[in-house]
Amino acid sequence: MTTSAPSQAQLRASAVVDEVIDAHEADLLALRRDLHAHPELSWKEARTTELVAARLEAAGLRVRRLPRSGLIADLGDAGPVVALRGDIDALPVQDLTEDPWRSTVDGVAHACGHDVHTTALLGAGLALAAVHDAGLLTGRVRLLFQPAEEVMPGGALELVERGALDDVVHVFGLHCDPSIDVGQVGLREGPLTAAADILRITVTGRGGHTSRPHLTEDLTFAVAKILTELPAALSRRMDPRAGLSLVWGSIQAGSAPNVVPRTGTLAGTVRMLDAAAWELAEPLVTELVAQIAAPYGVDCDVDYQRGVPPVVNEHSSTFALGRAIERIVGEGGHVPTLQSLGGEDFGWYLTRVPGAMGRLGTRTPGGPTFDLHQGDLRVDEGSVRVGAGVLANAALIALAF
């Protein structure tokens, strides 16, 4: 890694990026609105894939469509590879906005900003194609238009299995953040998002009458003990620096006040910021459930579904992404960001190669703060240009290491 000033060739390449994104800005915004109006759920992003593929092929990139949806596009002839990733799927959420480009698909919306991610990555690809045509690209760039980020364990795994990271030395991505103003990008080194797993526990035992609990396994009481004691026990058995959080989302046991039921269920998510802790969590949860339930004579079936690993931004990649942010929006636009316990399957790429993800500001200054995964999410479309420029420059800076 070098911290020296950019060379004249690098400055020329960055100027080409600016020129191309400026020239394509109206088309990119039109595409973003088109994608927003026609959202597609995970693994069903066929239309999105074709729209993007056509534009990339017209710009001279080598495009490989994936069997279900999504694509990998390569640019450049020799040298190290830097990968840029954008996710393309939408959510099963009703669009509550009144924009002319609101979703035309009932119950489906780009409520997480993936339409912005897709369009920004396309803009970066078009800009880098022009850099290559000008003879200023010093290596290779791979664009990952990834399906199915919104389902666990995420579409990133399929891209990895299909060679998306072959010869890759750095991978970069951005995620919309409606708590940050447009023109700013949040970044931090180290843990950014959490590992996110799904836990379901089924408890079974002899049912009976509540007047004779000694003749039953008091299942509802056992469920309540697991409900309260498992999070507490985890907090004492796991290193607190891991940031582990178990939160229940669903609990069910019985339907009548005088009947001890035969079965009950608990379901929730287990999240943590530490990759090493992620490897320890599943066996520890299984062990503790058995210990908590043992005094009550019930049987417990633990279904622990590992979801996605944490996103942990690597040092040199974070440096490159920070330089790219400053090149596009200046030092004032490069802002710190907090860790999140949300899950993001970009973490799968970072278990294989160094990389970093930034938080792309989408809030109109002075405007309302929306929330992700909500039907009323609106983004300031100036974020498309910022995202495209940051991604393209991150690739140029990383290739210069």
C-alpha cells in the first residue's frame, strides 16, 4: 500500500471517471427509476439482469450471466483484479411512496436501496470502461451484480462458487444509509455489520391439566425459562467484546389457560460483531438450551441456521475506499459511521479476500430520515452519482497499490 500522491495517470483516469458519470447521469437516473418501478425478489431478478447486461456489453465489458439471475462482468486484459459489488434484489414490502416511479409490482419494493446500488455500480462500470479505452486502466476490474442479498445465506455464496473472486485482490461495496446526508459516505475500519443467524427451538413434553403439573412436563414454564435464561447465559459464556445479541421474534406455547401444552416454539436471531465468536455460537447455544431445559424433563430440538458472517473492513481496503470517498466528495464528505447489528452477505466475500464497504448517504439535507426495509423509503438521487464515482475510484486506487 502506498500513501504517496496520485500520479498524473491516476489523476487523468479519475478525470475520465468524472466526465463519463456526468455524461451518463441522466441515463443512470432514468435506469434507477425504471428498476424502482419494476422490482424483483431474490433469485428472480431476470429483467434487472438483462437491463444491466445490455448496457455493459454495449460498453465492451465481458459479461457472464449466472444460471438463475445476476451477472459477472470483466474489464481489462492483465494484472490484478479488483472487484466491485452491487446487489440487485428487492424486498417483499409494499411501496408506500407517491413518486411517479413507485413500484408497479404489488407487495414488492426496493425498500433497501438496491436499485441505487445497481445503478451506481453500472455507472462505475461505464466509467472504468472509458478509462480502459483511454489506456489508463492498470489492471482488471470485475463487476459483481449479485442476486439474493435479502435471503440467508445470501447470493454472495453462489458468486464465490462461480469464480467471482478468482485472482481478486480487493473487493468493495456500498450500502445506502438514509441517516447520512447525500454527498457524504460513512466508513470505518474493522467490524461494520454483524453476523446474523436464525434460531428456532421446538420444545416437546407430556401435556396435561394445569392442576396436575407434577404429572406433566411443565412445557410452558420450560419455554419461559429458555426465553429468559438463554440470552443471559450467552452474555456470560461469550466474550462481551463479541457484541452478541439474541432477540426473540416469535414465541408460542398452548392456547388455553388450564392446559399444559405438548409443544412450544421459540424463534429469533443471534447476531454478533466478531468473526471468531460466530464460529463458537452454534455449539454454545445448543449446549445451553439442553442445560436450561434439563430440570423440566422436556425435549428440545435446536435448529440453528447460520446466516451471514460479519462485514469486517480490512485496513488497506478501508484506506483505498476512504481515499476514493475524499476524491469524490472531499474530506468533509468522508464521515465516521457506527457498527450495525444488521446482516449483510458482503461478509462472505471478506472471508476470502480483503475488502471494505461504505455507507452511502441518501438523505436530502434537512429532509426526513427514512428507515431501510420500510415501504416509505425515499432516496436523494444525487447518491447515484456519488456512489458510481466512489466505486470507480476505489478500483483505480486499489489497482495502484
